[in-house]
Amino acid sequence: MLLIDTASAAPSMLLSVQDLPTGFTQVPASDVEGCQPQGDHGELAAFVLRENVTLSESICISVFLLTEQAANESQAALMRQMVDTVLDHPQAMIEQTGAQKAIDVNVLSPLPSVGDKVAGFTKQDESQRHETLLFRRGDFVASVAIHYKDGTFPAASLEAIATNLDERIRQLAPVAQPPTS
């Protein structure tokens, strides 16, 4: 599967604007800062919430299937192990994304009960807060990122979005669940 920006295609694993609080609209991923694919495979969706014409919140959701990037089960198992290592060490994820350069960065705790493995962090820059969560459910790797104005609360919580996304993955891919290592 090639990368699909769901603003122009029907989503499968991803959430839609109907899964979010009222007021969000779906936009091309390129319209949301930092909403970039991690590779050539998977699905990507971006949503924004505007107050009048001012952007007040943005959400980026991605899902990809490890086995689509692996040549065989042995390679898929190795990829699962690599993803789990990153999720077991969230500081590495922070460094990989460059988030440590922000004003304030913290590992998310407690974590939502999603996926087989999960990790996340929050960061603050001069005017925005960013919350990022990455999880693996079987061979699916999903991420949710929310950006909103500092001093406010997001209309859509990271936990609610991640929980809905995890449920969608479980509903649509029950046969694609390998052993949880």
C-alpha cells in the first residue's frame, strides 16, 4: 500500500471527522505542520479546528502496517521488536523527533490503555503545546499528534482519539494480530 492522504481518499483504519468533536474539518496532511509520513506506506489524516479564521487546534493521525514494509515474517518480527524498543524508551522517541529542542518536554504518564505497546510525550514551544502518542497493535503502528494553543485545553483529548483509533484497528484487522512480544 502506498501512502494515502485521507483528505482525498476514503479512510480505512483511520478516524474520520465524524469521530472528532464538532467543528473539526479534514484537510490535506500537508496543511498541518509536522503531519508528515514516516515512510512510503500507510495512511495519514489531518484535521483542524478553527476559531473564526484562526487555527486553534490540529490533529495528525497515521497508521501503517509493518508487514507491508517487510519481505518476510522474520523481518516483520524484527521490525516489531525495533518499534517496541522505541516504545519502551520514550526518551529515544523524543530525541528522534527533535522534540528535546522545545521549551518544555515530558514523557506522557500515565499512558492511555491502547495497543500492545505505547509511548508518548508532550512538548511546549513559544505559543503551542504538542501531545504525541505512538502505539503498536499487532503489526499496526499508529500515531496521534495534537497541537493547540498554549494556555488552552484541546477540544479532542489525545487519550480519546488514541482509544478510538485503537478500537478501529481492532475492529478492522482482527485477523492481523500476531503474538504480542
